[in-house]
Amino acid sequence: MKARLLIIDDDSLVVEFLEETFRKSGWELRSSHSAEAALELLKRESFDVVLSDIRLGGMDGITLLPKIKQLRPNAVVIMMTAYGGVETAVLAMKLGAFDFIEKPMSPAVLEVKIQKALAQGKLEREVTTLRLDASSARRDIIGKSKAIRDVFDIIQTAAPTRATALITGESGVGKELFAREMHTQSDRADGPFLKLNCAALNPNLIESELFGHEKGAFTGAIQARSGRFELAQGGTLLLDEISELPIETQAKLLRVLQEREVEKVGSADSISVDVRIIASSNRDLQAAIADGTFRSDLYYRLNVITIDVPPLRKRREDIPALAEFFNQKYSEENKRPAKPISECAYELFMKYFWPGNVRELENRIQEAVVLSKGDRITAEDFSLDMRTGLTPLQNNLEFERMTLHDVERHLIVNRIKQYSGNKTDAARSLGVAARTIRNKLKEYSGEGPNDNFQERD
């Protein structure tokens, strides 16, 4: 995408000179002849660099500068000054300007300063992105099964478009990796990729995280802050576990998707945003709509492109490649020679139900790499629960005689055990609301003795 430059000067000849200089370099240009008009423009549009004169009719550049930084914290500002105004320009730098340049200006010197400003702005955005999302470094997606090839076909077709996408699938299938793949294959690949886990934030702070806030908007807001939408300008924003977004915030998100504008908490001004939205969920959003916890209009706005990532048990032919990938990875990380995985271990992998999907496979392999004492990784290096718990589900005669109700009860009770009694985590892994689990347990409690497990939210 082209870099965007805003020129602010009340001298039309200077503006014409600057526009001619930078148009040749491929910049996307906007200009304004007053501070007041520039502020209105900044409320609607974002810019990489702002080039502003200090002496303006009406509001001067020194007064304008903090207002620019408040509206567009990521914009890099360069001040222009006539001969004799250097002291004022230095003051502007103390207030947040990146640099200043004296008039009359040499096009070559001006070009160098602007390129430095652009590089600085890009660096600051990259640092912010890394700080926000340091834990989610991109990994290659492993797999050649038809189920995975079908997903890639959709991504390759949809990635170049602006269409919003909804990625569904059980917990642990790797929805974030597929969202990153869509970003990487789009024309936004050079822009930021940011993620917001809607379930991990305090409901009182989630709007600030999404839309940003003004100084003093609420207790603890000691300075203005950009939200994820602003920080993701020109890139992609992944809203993970979208089903956990509070219903009030859903209405505001819907407006952003429709208008492509955000309002910071504590502000009545709108800011234009150019961000592709990808949402993901391990819950059945249609069921959430029926429960009254998810807006149907937001669902249809998000569900333009649907990508359903298959669970690991439906792509078993990918398990050997995934297992070997994780074996090599964690052997290197733990500075140990990679041990071969035995046939009996692979047989176990192919029989196991994998309720935690690829994430569970990764954790199991990491555990075996660390704890294995032999010269090979064998079935005995994996936990007893994996070898005796859910493994028999495909071939167990008792399972074949179960009713649908029995299977449901078996799955829920065993999943709660798997998550050490944490019903909220168990519900999330099953793609249902925690209250659904609680209601089912009440139902089962009236049927006779239940499997023992530690109940914990």
C-alpha cells in the first residue's frame, strides 16, 4: 500500500511545490491550508507522515501538534519553519515532533527527512505490534490431507479480497494460523496482523482495547491510547473467540464494520479505519444467537467467507507429519537429539480421539521429548489417560451400544475431568456456553450417581 502524507501550510505555492515533489515518489497525498481543516481531515483519515508549517493563520503549528498526536498517535510529524524560527521548532520536537526543516527547502533534503520519518513510523508500529502479539509468532501449517487442502483453496480464493471472514473449529485446531495465512496471502501482507482474544479481557476494558480511549475517559486512563483498529491500519485484525464479546460491544463492532469508522472511548469524533476483520470461534454461533448471547446481524456481517477448520481426528493422515514436526522442534528447543517415534506410538496417535486437536498433539509430543528415557519415543512415553481414557471410543463395544444421550454424558463428564474440573474450559473446548455444561450436569445429577470429578469454574 502507498504511504500517506498530509501537508499543512497556508501558503498555496508551498503546498503546490510539496505536492509536486512527493507525487513523483509515489506518495498518496492530502493537503490542508489551515490547522482547523487539517484536524477535521485527521478525524476521518489516517496518515503515515504529517508535514506541517509552524506559522499558520488561526491555530499555529505548536498548538496543532499535540492535537495531531492525540488523534493519530502513530503519525510521524515534521514541522516546517522559516529562517529564525529554529527555537520554536526545537520546542515542537520536545512536544512530540520527529524533526523540523527550515524554509526554503531543498527537495533532496526534504526527501531524506521524510523517508527517515516514514521508516521511524514503521519501526514504531512494528514494535507496538510485536509487544501486543509477541506470543503468537507465525508457524507453518503442516498437512496435505484433503480436508486441509479444501481449507487452503478457500483461503487462496478469498485472501486477495476485502471480504470479512469467519473461521470456525474446535479448540486447538489452529484457527489463528489459518487467519495469519489469509493475511499473508492478501495485499495487506506488509501491514500489521493483530489479534485480540475477546475471552481474555475484562468486559469493562474490551472497548478500550478495540477502539482506544481518550485521556481521562475512565479511572486509570492517564493518557490517550490507540485501539487495535487504529494499530491495525492497512492490515488485518483477528477477533479470536468472538462469541465471548459482550452483547453491548457487539452493537458497536457492527457499526464499525458497516461505517469503517471507530470512536474512541470518551470521544465523540470518528476515525476512519482501513482494516480487514477476521473473526474466529470454537462455539456454535447459531446456538449463541438462539441463546440470545450473540447478535444475528453481526453474525451475518462477519460470516461472508466461512472457513471451517477440521478437527485432527478428521485429518488423521496429517498426524505423522505433525508429530515429526513437533518432535524436531522441541528436540532442538531442549537441546536434545531427536529420537525416532516408534510404530506403536503412531498406532496410538491414529486411534486416539484428540479432543484437544493439534494443540494437544503438540503438548503430548513436547512432554514425550522431555520425559522419554529410551532411544525411541514409544506409546509408554505418553500419559495413561491418553492410552486408556478416550482411546477406545472408536472400537469399544460398550460405546457402540450407547444412546446419543449416553455419548453426550460420557463426553461432557470426561472433558471436565480432562480440564481438572474446570467447567468453563471444558465448555469452551466443546464449543458450548459454560451454562450449557452446568445445565447438563444438573440434568445428569437427577439420573443417579455421576462420575466423580472436582467441580471448578
